[in-house]
Amino acid sequence: MIKFLLMVNKQGQTRLSKYYEQVELGKRAALEADMVRGCLARRKEECSFVEYKDYKLVYRQYAALFIVVGITENENELSIYELVHNFVEVLDKYFSRVSELDIMFNLDKVHIILDEMIVNGHIVETNKNRILAPLLALDKMAEG
Amino acid sequence: MSDVVEKTLSALPGLFDNVTQTGAAKITSGLKQLIRSITELTSKHEEEKLMKQELSAMKEQVSSPNTSMKQMREVMVRAMYCEMLGYDASFTYIHAIKLAQQGSVLEKRVGYLAVSLFLTEGHELLLLLVNTVLKDLQSTNLIEVCMALTVVAQVFPKDMIPAVLPLVEDKLSHPKEIIRRKAVLALYKFYLIAPNQVQHIHAKFRKALCDKDPGVMTSSLHIYLQLIRESPDGYKDLTGSFVAIMKQVVGGKLPMDFYYHNVPAPWLQIQLLRILSLLGREDQSTSEQMYEVLDESLRRAEMNHNITYAILYECVKAIYTIHPKAELLEKAARCIGNFVLSPKINLKYLGLKALTYVVQHDAKLALQHQMTIIECLDHSDFTIKRETLELLFRITNAQNVTVIVEKMLDFLRGCGDEHTVIHLVGKVAELAEKFAPDNSWFIQTMSDVFSIGGDSLQQDVPNNFLRLLAEGSECKEEDDELRLFAVDSYLTVLKGDASHLPQHFLQVMSWVLGEYSHLQECVDQREVIRLLAKLLDQRSVSSETRVWILSALTKISEGQTDLILELAESLSSSQDTVLRQQAQELRHLSRDSQLQECVLPRGAPWDSMEVDSSLSFLDGFVSEALAAGAAPYKPPHQRQEELSEERALNLEPYSFSLPVSLSSCSITDRQSPPLLSVSSGLSGNSTELSQKEGSSTLILEGVRRVWGKDGYLPQKETAATAPPVDEPSIAVHPSGQQEVAERIETQPEPSTRNQDKQQLASSLFVGLGTQSSISLLGKSEAPPPRFRKKPRPHESSSSSSGTSERSSDSSSRSSRTTTDSFLYGSLLEEEPVTSTSTTTNGLSQNKHTEGDRRANTSQILGSDMVIVRPNTIQDRHPPSASSDLTALLPSEIKDLPHSDVISLTSDPSLSLASCRMFRDEALLLVIFICNCTDTVIKDVAVQLTCEELETASLRGNVVDCLEGKSTSVCHYALLMDEPHTNVSFTGTVSYQTQPGHTNTLPFSGTLSTVDFIRPLVVTTEEYGKLWLSLSHDVKQNLKLLTDAGGDPLKTTLNALKDALQLHVVDIIGSEGIVACRLLSGAPCLLHCRVNGSALAMWLRSPHPSLPDCILYHCQRALAEH
């Protein structure tokens, strides 16, 4: 099961966070900083999975941006690693060459995309067209 | 992939203009300004300042009536930023709900999004969302329906599910796939939070599984994975469907947009593989259905892409989980080889993880990859190393334990991560206990564990160790030898510098020295006293440890009055009152050797000690305090509950306030019974103790007591079961070496290995390949643990401390025990009927239960049957002709409490009647088959079906020949795995009156959860412990029975006890605690409190739906009263 998904830049600033299990608001910032430190400390040739407390972190770097996913022990790390990539490909398709700023200026839309892909910590949709369909419909209606 | 996100922060300033131009229309100035400021932040201080500003600006904006919905949407995104950075923006929550309600589409979506991000399950504002959701679900605009379903699948108040359920159900047949898909996901959410609510729509789940759209089918798999995990037996019939789906997916039948990097729906494949492995587990015929598709899956996944490896990993796991097939296992093993040998580090990791899983079933595989494993052990990557140790932990046996433990300790010494240390140290302790080759190694390893584990070590590690020392094994000489080793070793440690040692270690040492230093004759007791006293002077020693040390000193003080008095003198002016008190006791005891002997008898076994865990010796004190006007004790959770009630609006009339009184303080320990407080009950004799309370209040906290007044208890285990230490493994040792050697020879790249590694390999993997026949399902038989703990009579039936009894044999675990049966995991035997005599054998608790049940009077339950629980069967006068039938019951079950006999069905030749008998571990459904004719009836066969129940055994359901006017008895032992309020069973009986002419006669009946509930006999203390560990809870106010003039709480609880077979654990003032369990194991704890004219009932259970069921029956029982 997926516990949370974070998008953090190299400076350790959170750009997006989504928790699928309740974590107190006050504790999130410290937790995120701690986890990102753990991921940043790792070298390129080391594997993309780190143990953190009683769950595993799967992280993947895109330029200056890290995507970190917290999962339970019984989850398949590699499939999550690829899920992250699928997510980025979806973002790329929607924003046509996504950048950190796209994500910042469209925080709500990135969340809407994520809500189509992961619900309650489970992967519910991976088909790119279907993930984007509701959002594109919303955009169309907002314009029209 | 770096081209996906190319623009980095360094290019930020220039980018701003671009972005704002392209997206200018959408992004308003407030948000733009905020984002600009956020990117420019350089310190935490600045961030705080910015957020403070931002929050107050937003506060102003939301409260202004002129703010448009469009602006509100922007405010919501800003609030998301604030919350994301950890700043509370709760004042916007209500506006998020308003936006969802009033905004147009995109605004509405953002409103819903904000709700799902801000509000957690159970937030009271969620109730305000219900109407909006209802409206949107009925909207003609599909996008609105869609977003309503999305939010329902994320957060929705549990109590309001019935309001939207019919609408969501309707959507299952909506023409649009996206609506159907989201409806399925919403139902999945409902299933997770309130499984009872969606029980009736299981058929619709099946429809969703067969949906023509692959997306809808995929969504339904989440529900099925969950359902099958909970009870695989109920869904075996779907195996064919899952296999068919898998075949189509693997065979490329899906549309192209379901592909990810040319792999068809990989995440769907993974999900299906998980479902298949759950279904095929320990089930040969089901497994056979899936061999082909698993084989194909392995074959297809040849493409060199991460995602195919992710599928392969799941596939390999499935192959090793289901009933084994040699050919597939071989392929899977080869597949693991590809992983482990891969130069890609992520694949290597996954390979190790797969290997860790697989070696549980086939330890030989570790041999094949021993060189890789050794390389990974020295890998620079922490994660890889860690996973390798996990793997080694799984293959540890009596021969390689020293090497593996050494590796683990080495790793731990260089590891800074506290969580990893705690986790691994526990494993080292487990291995040491299980496989220790000799005493000195064991003591040394445990010392390492204590010093490395430090103060974060879990309490059960020292507890288990001390218990092991104290309980001993079958042989007293061996035990004493071990204890002696410990004493010697600790004396050496203490003679050195002890200032850096962790508290746990000091506690263990002082306990051992206090208890066993007398065994070592060549050591002067004065020296021991001096060493311990020296510790007291150290500043780093915590006050808890001081208590341990003083207790130890108390035990060895005999005959050393001068030293002790000196010590007591020096402590009598201590700041710490507990220490001062102990010093007083020490002084007192050292002067009175008779008292010393009586209080601290030397060498008595600790299991003869009885603990008055209910603290009954305080009853007098408590009632006096109550009489003097003190408030009754309230457990912490209730106090908290009341406190939170106070915060909300109080709609009830004012009642008494809650003064903190002496009595409530004095018995708070009831609620938190950690091991240490057990010591406050010195012996079972409460009256004697309460007298002692007055004279010499002896508090020896922190010391587990191991003596009793009686002598050494006789060993209960026979010599035959005593484990011969490592005899079998020694015998196979040489062949193991040989095997290793052979494997090494077949290694493909001999040049890369050096001799050190080979040596390490042979010591690590010794004893793995020696089992002549590989037991594929489950671990090959583990050697008996070296230190066998003595069985403890109190624990055998109701142990809640699962940590102490570690089962080393995983193969014997059946799938059923993996659910919630940590309390009552005992499995039924093949023929449980014969086991009745053993279950009641000597267990005082069972007698208790029996007594409870006998005391019950008759009680109407359900509309169709009347349960009569007679005082004793023998005394009972048969009230009707049908109950004559009970005389026909087989003698071994005759004495069980049972219901009345009711008629099931009849025809001119046969009549069927049934009766329910309540056995401790199952419900016996007894069916009486009466031949009403004068002629012989042949080939009578009864068949009973009930989907919700599990038949553990049956007897006598086929009768070759039934004489005229005679009756045959058959009985089914039934179990309920999943609580259902009521279940109905159907069945047929077939018989032949004339040869070749078969008649069938159908029958049916209903059973209720109540039939499957048994009292759970626990002490108040165990109840408290269990309560805290349970996760699912339900609260409800029930009717309080006030008739009969007695105490309403007692009257109500008794009524419930009679109706539901509950165990009333304790009644304290206006509260009662009650416990019961479902037959298969899951306990349910009930906490009842008189609240005005109602009974506030709070139920907890590890099982999500059990509280609901029990609550339902409680309500019913009280309504009928």
C-alpha cells in the first residue's frame, strides 16, 4: 500500500504532498525534511529504495525534483518506481514538458491528476488517456 | 529521463514571465505572489513570517462577502500551500465545503479537492458535505457525478453511508465506464470503513468483475484482493475468471492505451498475480488451474524493462506461494538468478527480496547464490546490506548461527539508524535464543545485544531473556550452569567501566546478580554488593535502574548487615522518595532475617507465584474511599472521552463533576499493567497481603519476582519431548559441507572468488542443503530451540503476550490463523468431537466458562428457536416429546449446553430435527434423523451447505441403514470466520425406501452470530492491555434496563450475558467491562458505562465488522427484554 507521495526539490522544499494515511499536520514538515535528507544522502549508484521507520521509501529524481513515495513492506518497490515514472509521463503529456514551476502554479491540477491514479493508497488507474480525461473535460468546461 | 523536467530552479527568474504569460488568465495575482515569495525563501524564519502574512490576508479575504467563487478557488490553492508547508489553515475548511457546494465545475472540483486534502476521516465538518454529494450524484452533468464519486471514495463520514449508498449502487450500471469505475471505488471505500453496509451487494461486485470495460474490472480487483485476503475459501470459484482475465491481459487483448512501455497493463497483472497467489495457497486443485498462465507470464516477460521485472517478481512470489509444481519452481528459481546477478542495483535489491521470501520454502536456493549474497553483505549500499541480513536471518540454523549473528552485530555496530537497530537487535536475540551453540556464546551475544540495543531496545528482549534464565529448562544443572555464566560475565563487565552501559543492560545485570550470585561460591558476596553499590553512585544511572539495583541488593544482603546498613544510611537522605523508601525496607529486612526469608525465599521457582492482578486486596480500601465520597475510578480513555465531550456542546442535563480523588489515583495501575507493576501483587492471598500493606509496605518495583511460597514445581513436560540439542544437525554436517563444495564447483565464474569468501560461504550456508527431501511447502523442520521455555499453565489458554511463545514452525500455520486469531489461534482437530475431554482438562478457565454457562437461565433468542441452558442436563425434566431426542446424543457431547430441539422438516418416512450445542471451539449443529416408518430406510445422506460458515468436521451424515422407528444423529462442527448478523443454512437429506428409488427432502434454518460467540475469560489487566491493542471500534448508546429494582448496570449486563454468552470481566462503579470472542479467535471487548438513562457501549475488536454484529445483537437482546 502507498502511504504518501511527495514531490520535493533538491533544496528540500516540498512542492506537493499527498498522504493516504493520516499524519498530523504539525509533524509533516519535519518528517518530510528527514526523509528527503535520507534520499539526498544516497549516491547515484545505490538503489532507489530506502528503509525509513517501518516503511520503505521509493524515490526517483527528475532534474532537480525528487518524487518520494512511502510504501508498506508488502508492496512491490519496482512497480512503484515505475508508477512514479508513469505519473511524470502523464504530467509531461498534460503540461507538454513539465517543469517544477508548472507543478507549483498548477498544484490543484496535479492533485486532480494524482487523485485519478491513486485512491486510498491503491493504484487505481494507469491508462494515461483515462487519467487525463476528467481534467481535460474540466478545462474545456471552464473555457467554454 | 532527465529531459522530462529540464528546467531547474536555477532558471527560475527568467521563467516567471513565460509562465505568467501563458497561464496568465488562470493565475491570479495572490497566488502568483505567494509562489514567487515561496521560491525566494531562504530561511525558516522568513517562511514563518511569510506564512503568517499569508494566513491573515486569507482570513480577511474569506470573511469578506465580496469574495467571488473564482477568488475563493484561488484562496483554496493558497491554503493548500500553507498546509503543505505545515501551517494550519483550518479557518478555510468550511469555505472549501462551501466552494464544493456553490462553485461552478472547476471551482467545485477544487472545493472537493481541498476537502479531501484538509479533512480527515471523522472530521465533523464532513457531515456538511453530505448534501452536496447527494445533489451532485443526482446531477445530469457527468463531471459533477464524477467528482462526487471521487470524493466519496476518498473521505466520507461512515455514519452517512446509507444516505448515498443507493445512489452509488445505481451508478454501477451507468453507461459511462468512468462512472461505473468510480462507483466501484466508492464501494470499495465503504467496504473498508463499514464492511457490513455493503454486504448485500457482493453480487454486484461480481458484475463489476465481469464488466466489458477493463477499467471497471480493474477497479473491482481492489475489493476482491481485500475479500480474498480475509477469506480465500469463499472465492475459489472465481479462480477461473481471474485466470481468464490474466490470460487475456498477458495475451495482449487489451487496447493499446492500457500498455506501459509496450507491456500490457503491468499494474493490473501484478494485482492479478497477488490474487492468484492468495487463492492458490495451500490448495492443490486451485493451484493447478493457474500453472499454465503463470508459466506463460514468466515466458512473456522477457523484455528488459524495469516493469517486466516488477511483474516477474510478483510472479515468482506467486509460484512459491501456491501449491508447488517442480517445473515452474525451476523456472522461477532461474528467474531469481537473473535478478540477483543483474548489474542494475534496483533489480539486485528486488532479487534479494525475492530470495528472502523464497528461502522460507526452499533454503537450498540461497546456496545457489551464496557468492552474490556474500558480495551483497559487503555492499556499500545500506539498503542492500540490510536486505541481505534479512535473508541471512531466514536461513539461520544451529550450524551457521555464530557467523550470521557476528555479521549482524558487525552491521549493527556501524549502523546509526535507531529503527534498524531496534529491529535487528530483536532478531539477533531471537536467533541467539533459538540456536545458541553453548552457554558462554549465548550470554556474550545477549550482552552485545543489550549494549548495542541501548535504551531504545524493546522491553520484551530483556524480559524474555530474564524469563528464560528464571524459568529454566528441564535440567537444573544446565540452568545453573547458564546462570553461573551470566553471573561471571556480568561481574567482569561491572569491574570495568560501567558508566556507558545502557539502562536495560544494567537492570538485567543487577537482577541476575541479585538472583544468582549465590551460585558462584568463589565470589565474595561483599564484592558483589560493592560493585552494585558503586553503580548507585553513578550519575548516568536512571532512577528506575536504581530501583532494580536496590532490589538486587536487598536479595543478597543476607549476612552483610554492616555494608547494607551503611548503604541504607547513605540513601536515607536521597532526594528520590522511592529510593528512600527502599533504603528503609533494606534496613528493616537486613535486621530481621526471619522476615527476609519469608519475603524473599531463595531459589523458589517463579511460576508458583500467584499474582492478584485484580488487586482485590485493595477492595476494602476502595469501598471505604467510595463511602467517604471519593469519585469512582475512570480509566484514562474514558476520562479523555469525557473531556472531549465537554469540548463539544453538552446537550445533556448537568451531572456530577469529576474531582480527582485519592482513590482514582491509587488504582490507576489497573489500566496500565506493564510487567513491572505485576510485582505489586505479592501473593495470591489478598487478605494476608492487605495486612502486610499496613505493617511493612514492601515495594520492589522493577524486579520480576520468581519465587513463591511453595517448593519447586514438578516438571510437566515428559522427558520424551525434551529437545536433544543439536544432535541431528551434527549428524548431517559433513554432507552439508560436501553439498557446498559441489555448488561452488558449478559456479560459472571461479576467478572472481577468493578464498576468504569461500570460507565465509561455507560457514554461512552450512546445513542448508542437507535435507534429503526438500519440503517445498513451508520451511523444512526447524531444529528445536536450544532454550525451551517451560509451558506456563496460565498462558496456555489466554495468553495475550504473543511475544513469549514464538512458533518456529511456519508450515503448520493454516491460512485461517493468519487473520485475527492471535488470542485464540488454536485449530480444530480433524475430529474435534473427541477433543472435548482434553479441552476441559485441567484448565480452570474452562471450568469457569462452563460455570458461567450453567448459571444461565433460559433465554429467548431470535424468533425461531428457544435456547435452553439448563442447570444440569441430568436434572432436567423433558418438557416436550422432542427433547427426548437429546438422550440420543453421543456421550462425549451430551453434557454440553444446548438449545431446544426444533423440527427442521419431515415427510411421511423421515423427520429431521436439529439442536445447537455450544462447544468452546465450535458450534455443533446436531441433526436428528428419525425414521417414522416401521421399515428400514437405506442410504440416508445429509448434506448441509452454508456459504458463510466453515464446516470443521462432520460425523454421521451418511447412514447405510436406518431401522424402523429409530433415530440417527449426525453433527456438524461449524465455524464462523466472518461475522454475519444472521446466516441461513440449507441442506438436503436423501434416502432410499426401496432400492434404486431415491427421495430427497430439503431443509433450512438460521443461525445467528450469537451461536458463535463465546465468553472470553480475561482478567481486568489483560483486558486493559488488549483494549489498547485493538483498532476497530464502535460506540453507541443502548437502552439501560431499569426494572427489578436492582443496579441497572448489573441488570443490563446480566441480561446481555445471558443472551450473548459474554464474560463480565469487572464492574467498577458505573462502568462494566465485558469480553467475548468469535469462535475462530477474534476477540471483542465491550466497555459499558451508565450515562444518564442510557448505557454508553464502546466496542473494540481487531475485526472490523465484529463490533457491529455484536452491537446489533445487544440491541436486540435489550429490546426484547
